[in-house]
Amino acid sequence: MKKYFVLILCAVFAVSCSQSGTPRAEHVIMIGCDAMGAFGLQRATTPNMNYMIENGAVSINTRNVRPTSSSQNWMSMVSGALPLQHGVLDNDWEPDNIVIEPCLKNAKGLFPTMFDDIRSQRPEAAVHMFYEWEGLARMFDVSVADKAVTGLDTEQTFRAAMEDFFENKPELLFISLNEPDHVGHTFGHESPEYMAQVSRLDALIGELVRRLDETGMSENTVVMISADHGGLGKSHGGDSIFERLVPIVFYGKGVTPGKLIEPSLLICDVAATVCGLLDVELPRECVGRFINEAFTPRVNDKVYVPVPFVSPSEGFFTEPVKVTMTADAPDCEIFYTLDGSEPDDNSLRYDAPVMVSASAQLRAVTYRNGQRSHTAAGSLRVVGDNDRPNVSYRMWEGITTKILPVFSSLGRPKASGKVYEFSLDQLDVEDKDHFAVEFTADLHIDKADNYRFGVISDDGSKVYIDGRLLIDNDGSHSSDMKCANIDLKEGMHRIRVEYFDDYMGQRLELSYSSAHICEQVVPFARLH
């Protein structure tokens, strides 16, 4: 009798754990949108994902891995492991050129992904993959999927995946889309073209969600939407919040309506959550954790408040510029400042386009239900009547090295002259590759202090102040920012910036800040 009583207790305990443990779903749809960072989602017009957020959950504070490029982040997203574990370190990674051996291997010698984990633990579960970037197949063992489709464009990929889901109803549908990455590289990740591409994805996702609701499948399906990275300017790879923060949107069975997930998540948590929903465990080596917060009750009145979309938010202008601001949520108010101070609901309220006729450090926030968004920040450099181009430059072409050249050995430059700032904006190099530029100017410091300088460059750069190397950002790389501090006395200080472009995209921006100056592009009014 005692033996049977123990067995009954064990059975009751098992049922209790199943009912109160990790949420489960019959189907999971995982959608990854290349370069749709957290700020891209918030600033674009996305009524369908907003609907999912209002009736589901969202994190806009999920971090990816460094550097903020595609390969290592896609791998971390679907494996639940970090680059030091799975071994995919950058976009140059190839299975026949391994620097770090994966700490765990599947049948192909690669680190196992959630697709491997589902296949080994639930062999009866159908796994369907539709991926636009064929490069994913070098990192994943796509052969473990019951269906793996590639070679289509973004819309074709999504529509084929959607039709497949409603016809075959796989337990896991994985969709990987290339856009809006290409648009971000072409026009910039803050451009109207980029936002329009996010909106186009939103329309496709809306079709899927409506069909799920109409067929009743949203009652047993969880949809998750995320990204590998964001972007800054026309590139990514650096450490800015615009590049390193990605969103995760949840919708469907068991998801808490209107839940804003506040703790910082990790891109590795995506695989852990997909697998957990399908009653599959990640290997011990993985760091990803199930995102319980998407399924637990709300404990406060926190709501999703999107960052305002400011256009243009930054840039160099030779005449006054009209700035517009929008917020993609109902019942929102936007407040802004032009002096670099942090805005609040007592700052200037945005009601109509603002004409900016002088250089400004713009900051803007959205308020909704008494809660505020992250701050949108940008540097608008507008040439005034009294401003002069005081930065001397010399430019050489045909530079094919992977590091900065020795400028003193380059001979006669291809072009030279004066520009307003340490940037490429006035050099007409948008369509050029393999060139180098040396910039020099004197910076006037009004107040002795410790100053922090930062240089963003794609590709390499170095910054010298008074003949001393302050920042070394050399090498062939995507847009990356490096910073350093220096004590400067009142008066003039000589600045020299060396820069070279290898290929694909170019950017240079020099900023500074101190205890009495907000972070900003070094103003041309201070250059002599």
C-alpha cells in the first residue's frame, strides 16, 4: 500500500511540474530580420508588430555579441552559445578555417544549433527552415531540418514559409530574412528608406498574424521576432547601442498581453526559449536561458514607449535644415532639446517640423502614459555665415593595404584643400574604395579639463593631438568606435586624423566631450 501511495505522489508531482513549469507550445515560428535592431523597430511605422506588442510581450533591451556583425550573432541566436563556445567569430569564418574549435560538435563538426537539439530529443517534430542568406548553411547543419529552402528574395522567402506553415504545420518554422540589412548599408540605418523596409516586413508579418488568429492557430503557436544586430550610419560592427541592441517580440499561446520585459536579455536566450517551448533542452555548454518574463503576469504598469524617429537626426548641412519627429504608438508626446541637454516633459514640445539654422545637439524622447522612451540623439552641423572650412586635408587613391599607410611616403596627393570637419562628407568619395586621407586643424579649448575623444571609422583611423597618438582605430573593419581621454589646457591644440578606406562603405567622425560639453562631433566653430 505504501509503495502505491508513493507512486501516486510521484505521478501527481510530475503532473504538477509539467503544469507549473516552462510554458509549452505546439508550434513555434521564429522570424529573424537581419539588421532590424531595437531602434529600427521602434522608429519605423510598424502597426502589425505594435499589435503583437500590445497583445503580447516585447524586449527592446536584448544584447547581441561582439563584434555586432551577422555570422556570430545568427549562430548565437540559434545555438544559445557564445562565440568562444561555438567558434564563429566573424563574417570571415569558414568551416575549413577554424580559429577556435567549438566546445561541442554535431555530426558535421559544427556546434549544435536548436535544430540539432530538436531533432535529437524530439525526432518526430517537424523542423522547416526558410533562409534568404545562403551563408547560414556554412554554420548550421541544415540537413537535420525536414525542409530547408533558400535562394529566394525577402518577400518570396516569407510567403513561401507562411504557406508552408499553414499547409504542413511544422512544430518549428524558422524564417531568416536579409532585409533591412541591404537597405541600411545603402541608405543608412536612420534613413527613411530603411524605415520603409522595416514597414514592408511589418506588413508581411501582419498577414501571418492575421491568418494565425483567423484559423485559431495563435492559440497553440508562439511567434518570436528578433534580429542579429542593428546599425549606425551605413554600417555595423561597433559597440553603440544602435548596433548592439536587438528586439524580441512575442505573440501567441501563453504570452502575457502588453508585457514590457525590462531586464537585459541576451541573443542566446532566443534558442533557449524556442527549445523550451517545444520541450527541448539546450546542451549544458550553452548560456541561453528561457525568457520566462514573456509568460509571467505583469507586476507594474510599464508600457512600450518607442524612441521617436527624428529625420534627419544628424549630418552636415550647408543651409538650414527642416527636422521632423514621429512616434510610432498612440497617445504619444515628443519633447526635445537642441543644446545637448537631456529632454524631459518640460522641454520643447514637438508639434510641427523644426527649422534648424545653426549647429545643434539634438536630443528627443517620447512620453506615453507618463513613461518615457530611450533618448534619440544626433549632431546637426549647419554651416553659418561666419563659419569657415579650417580643416586641411590631403587625399591619396590606390591604397590597397589593410592598415593605414605611412603618409610621409605617399608622395603627391591626388587632391587637397580645406573642409569644415574631420569627416568624408565634403570629399565626394561615396562610390570610391582604396583611398586614404590625412586631416589637420587646430582645436580651440576654452576651458582646461579632461576631454574624451571618440573616432568612428570604416575602415581604419588614428587620432593624434599635439603630436601624440591618442586613439588607434586602425585596420580593415566595419564601422567601429574607439575612445580615449586626455587633459587639455586652455588654448590651441593641433589635431591630426589619419584615415583609410579598404572597400565597401566608408565613414569617419570625430567627437569629443567633457564635464561641461555634451558628446558631439567636434564643432567647426572651434577649429582654426
